[in-house]
Amino acid sequence: HDFQSRAPPGEPGRRGAEMVRTALSPLFLLLLLLLGSSALRGEAAPQQDEVQFLPGLAKQPSFRQFSGYLKGSGSKRLHYWFVESQKDPENSPVVLWLNGGPGCSSLDGLLTEHGPFLIANMLYLETPAGVGFSYSDDKGYATNDTEVAQSNFEALKDFFSLFPEYKDNPLFLTGESYAGIYIPTLAVLVMQDPSMNLQGLAVGNGLSSYEQNDNSLVYFAYYHGLLGNRLWSSLQTHCCSQNKCNFYDNKDPECVTNLQEVSRIVSSSGLNIYNLYAPCAGGVPSHLRYEDDTVVVQDLGNIFTRLPLKRTWHQALLRTGNRVRMDPPCTNTTAASTYLNDPYVRKALHIPEQLPRWDMCNFLVNLQYRRLYQSMNSQYLKLLNAQKYKILLYNGDVDMACNFMGDEWFVDSLNQKMEVQRRPWLVNYGESGEQIAGFVKEFSHIAFLTIKGAGHMVPTDKPLAAFTMFSRFLNKQPY
């Protein structure tokens, strides 16, 4: 996509849409004759939400897409962007995708991670209200894990009332990062609603347990050469006893000091927390960055949350009176925000004019967000006990925000029956033949899988491996 190109005002958009409609009409009539009433199946979709012309593309896509609003809880209006599958949308699964934060937009997944949309109908939901183009009439953006799950559930019900033709299709709930909390909490609600055909869920580099994430991260950092021996032996002395280490909520003052140093190295020294081997976009950042009258913050607050002073400086920033923007660390969000703040793009996506500018992450939503769960253990056990959902936790193995080891420990801790021992999984790279794409171990109804050399945003870093994994997951094939 050329995010920088501009569409001329109004006219070409209408003309392009009319040309597409004119070209399609004889074909559509033929389909009506051939298929009878089943061709009308797509007509239930909300026509006012259909995206007729997307500015800036060299060629308009052949698949249909829709952008509009779904009703969340109360007065919350959650922006959705729904893209139909290029291959037989009527029978393709519906896949919900959520990015994390908390407070970051799922359009990150749409614009920088996924596509083209070959095998599934993809539903991107900007959640919670206050994120991206989503809003609440009462302007109340303080929320928590339980409220968000309920609001996402309401929005999903609203989606199927707007698109009833999809309610019988297989439904998969997927996401990344803090969606490690969003997806299982939502799935527990969806599994109780027989009107939805829930088949499974997949979480990429998800936050499944704060404790396992923190404990594993220190090992990950040391064995990837980031900490050095002096710090490591001090951590062993002050945070560990009898071969067991607590890097999560240790009260020992020396241990806390050491963990603050680990946190600094991993998340604010200039390393890319999302991909250890990738450069940091924009160069090594200072703790804060200034752009015009805006302070840019880059800490989403998901690692070492029990350390003192972790959130207080964020609170202090608000009192300075400056505008504060939150960006994911070491990530260049310019292309997506330039594109989505273009007035012609906003119009094409049916975004109300009075809404503020689109940012990748919302600082206030993140700051006010109440994290109610420390682990997703009970949610996964509920889903597994139903014995009918296919569950996948996958991790790029060079991510430090939600590292692979913590999620592997988490899956192991669910104590499910092992079906396939840990083994390499392969991807066919054409000329270079089959290559190891990572490792997978399979339990009954749940699998843990790594993607070799990928960071936090797996599809961005390893598109072919991600697509292969996703296809095998949706088709319930062995990895």
C-alpha cells in the first residue's frame, strides 16, 4: 500500500465506485440466475457501511469491505473494519482480530501485519472505546478487563445482527499482545452463546500470565547476552533461593534494584523490545520524545508491573498540560497515522468528522485501564474443559514484550494431555525448499508454537510462516 498518496477530492471516488458497479451488474444478474436466492445472501450486509472506494491504492481490491460502528456496552461505539475473504467468503470462517496495548488499535494488524485477505473473512475491532476511531457518547474512557470483554461481546453480537449471513460460519477469535487477556475473557462469554459458531482461538505473543512473563524475561535477557555476569549473579543472590527465582513481585530491596536495571536494559535502553534483532525505528530513544507540542511516551506498561514507580511518571506527565501521545516502542507509526488521518480516507471509512485524530495507541485509555487479571489460567481451563475448541498460542521467539518462554511455561502449567512432543514445524520456501519455521508441541485441544526469528508482530516479520500457520490452524490441520 502506498500510504502517502492522496486521492483527489470526491469525484474519482464516486466515478470509480460507479464503474465497479456497472461492470459488476451483468455478472451479478447472471449469478442471480445461476444461484437463485442464495446469491442474495450477501445483501443482508449493511450497505451504508460498504467501502466503495479506498483512496491511495493503485488498484481497488476485488473483495468487499465494510467500515462502520458496532454497539458496545452502554453508549460505547466501537469502530470495525470488515474485509471479506477473496476465496469463497460465503463459506470462509469469520476471524476477529484484536491488537493489544491496552489502548492500541487493531488497525495496526490490518495495515501493517495482515493481508491480502485470502482465506478468511477478517473483522478488525478498535477496542476499548477511546482507541482509534472508537468512542463513547459519555466520553467515559476509564475501563477494565471485565468491562472490555463484555463490550467486545456486545459488539460481536451486533456484528452478526448486521451481517446475519455470517452467523453460521465458523468463528475464530484471534489477537496479539494484550489480546492475551482480551481474547480468552471474550471467548468465555462467546462459548455461552449458542448463536455463535465458535470453533477456536489463537493468541500471538500474548500476555497470558504476568508472573510467568516477568520470570521468563530475566532468563531470556541473560541468555541472549543482554545482562552480563555481574548483574546476573546479583539477581541470583537477591531474587532466588533453593533454585527458584521470583523476578515478579520480590520484596527484597536489592532484588528490586536489580530488576529495575533489567527493565531499563530491556525496555528503555534503545533495544527494540518487540524484536531483539531489529533496529529501533527513529534511533535510540530518550525516555521521552517531544514532537512540536506533544510528548511521546513508549512504555505500554506490561512488564515488571510490580516494580515501584512504574506508573507514577505517566500520571505526572498529565499534570504538565502537554498533549501526550503513546506510540508502541521502536515502531514507526507515521504511515498508518498519515493514511488514517487523511480526510478522504476518513470519509471513505464513514468516520464522523468531529472525532479527534487517529493515533496508534491512546495514552489516556492505557493510563486509566484497570488490569483485573494476573493470569488467564481459569479462562483457558474453562475453554479446554468444553473439549470442542481448537486453541493456539504462538510466539515469535525474539520478542521481549511477551517472550516465548513465558507463554510456553503458561501452556505447560495448564497440565493438558500431551499429544505430540515438541518438534520442528516446516514451511515450504519454494526454491530454498522446506525450512524449519519454529517448534510446536501439541496437547489435546491446545498447541504452543514458536516462529523462529520473528518478534512481537509475527506476520510482519515472517509473513509466509505466519500465513502457513494460520491456514493450518483454520483448517484444523497438523502444524
